Amino acid sequence: MVNALVSLSENANRVLNIVKAKYCLPDKAAAIEFVIGKYIECEEDPELRPEFIQRIQNAEKGKFIRVDDFAARYGLNDVPNRGRERRR
């Protein structure tokens, strides 16, 4: 735990008091923790959101084609090697 002395505007102080009262929190520190928690929920990476995870799980249940040699399947072996060769 970290102790911090913070300066708040009157409006921010009012908002914290409202959050504290609305959610029956014991003090302003708990209200600040609550607000930060809500911010993290809203702003976290989309890859971590439950909706995104559900979309990925649904996609994993889809139909797939097994491809052993991508280049051969899509005719990429016949394409000239324009600048793609390794330089040493």
C-alpha cells in the first residue's frame, strides 16, 4: 500500500464524496480506489475484455482448412523471387 497526499479541486472532491456515499465506501481512499478500478475496466486493452475473449472462443469453434504447405496451396512457388532472396 502507498500513502499519498493529494490536492483535489472542489469538483473532484464533491465527486469523490458522491461516489463514497453512493457505494457505501468507508473513506475517500476507498472512493479513489473504486474510481480507478472503474477506469481500468473501461480502458484496459481490448484483447483482455470479456467480449473479446468470447469472440475468440467462438472463432475457435469455427470451420478451418488444414494447410501443410501454404506456398504450394496458393501457388506462391511459381512466383518469381523478386528481391526476396536472402542477402549475405
